[in-house]
Amino acid sequence: MRQGKAHKRCVLFLAIAASAATGSAQDKPDSPTPKQGAAASSQPSSAEKAQAPDQSSKGKEAQEKDGQGQTSGTSKDRLFYSLPNFLTLENASQVPPLSTGQKFKVVARSSFDYVEYPWYGFLAGISQAENSEPGYGQGAAGYGKRFGAAAADGTIENFLTSAVFPSLLHQDPRFFQSGKGGFWHRTGYAVSRVIITRSDSGSSQANFSEIIGSALSAGISTYSYHPHADRNLRNAGSVWGSQVGYDALVYFVREFWPDIRRKIHKK
């Protein structure tokens, strides 16, 4: 069934592995080290002492927000410090919409990121080991075809669901992390982003960019460069379902990745 199963297994494995590796880590309270200033003629008042760390924390918070892209509109974050996660914003409520140019630019930046090539190579290796789509054959030629198909599948879907249709329908392709509530509440929120998204104006609406974009992507790949034996409506529908399921899984990882990252930093 194409690369869909391989995508799901790989992302799910990474999520479980990272959670298991960091779940046992104990959070240690930060112990701020007071800065030693020059000798002053008078001691600062208690109000000034209370205000100083607040200003420092606000400055750090502003820097963290900027690092997560809340001022630029996108992020520089990476899932598990590798896979591009440029369309995820943490704790962002009011942010300006992305222009059409920004949508295409950030999708191009993530689709052609250097990490994507070994990732597609890994997926092609799994597909070859399972002899998925036997029409590709085996050996170097078969692997090369699978690699090209995996790269084309991912790139086409990324552009259709996160750039083309969001621009046409004025929808926001970014994922806004919830970070609130229990595990199941946040899981439900993350998975629901497959069918619910935010418009450029900030209102909630049906995620036609995901639904239509992934369907068109599945149709293009099925009836163009995949083996002739797989060019049928049933396989196109199966690929569509796999892509939507994979995207839902990625949303789940995006929701909880900031929690995992903070535990890693504290550890």
C-alpha cells in the first residue's frame, strides 16, 4: 500500500521511542544564579527585586516566542531535532495570517530540506524490504524507483495541502499547538486538525485543504508514475486514506513534541 504504512510505523516508532526515553526523566527545578553587580551605595528595594526577575523572564519568553516563529509566522523547530516542523506554532493565539508567498516559501523550505532525502531513502528501503509495489522490481533500479516515488509523493502532497489549496481557499496551513488539558483531550484536538482548521481570518472551518489536497495528491501519484498494476480507483482511495492517517499521526506528534523537548532540555 505504497509508502503510507511505512510512514505511519516510522513516525509512531519515533514518538514512542522519544516518549519512553524521556518519560522517566525527573524535572528538576531551575535554580537561578543571581548576577553579581557592582557595589552600590544603596540596596534595591523589595519591589525592584521582585520586578527584575519578571523583566528577565519576559525577555526570555519573548526570545523563545521568536525562536518558535511567533513573530515571523513560522517556526524553525524540528521534530526529534531532525524532521522539519516549520508550520507548528506553540502557545500562539493571535498571529497574522501567512501570505501566499509565505505559504509556498515555507513548504518549499521543508519539502527540500536536507533531512528529507535520507528520510525518503529510509522509507524506500522499508518498501523494498516488504516488496511493496512489485512492479518496481528489486535491486538498485527498484530502490531508485521507490525512492523517487516516495520523494514525489511527499513533495506533491506537501504543496497541495499546505500551499496550493490553503492559498486558494484562504486557509491557514499551520498547526497551533493546544498544550492544555489532559492527554486524551489534546490527542482529540490534534487528530481533529485533519478535518478542522483555521482560516486566514482566524475562524474555524472544515479543512478542505487537507481533504481535497491529499485526495488530489493520491490521484496524481496513482495515475502517473506508480506501476500500472496499481493504477485503479481502489488503490487511489487506499493511498488517500493512508495519507490522511499519516497526517493525523503527525499532528499528534506535533502536539506532544514540545513537552518531550522540554523534558530533554531539563534532563
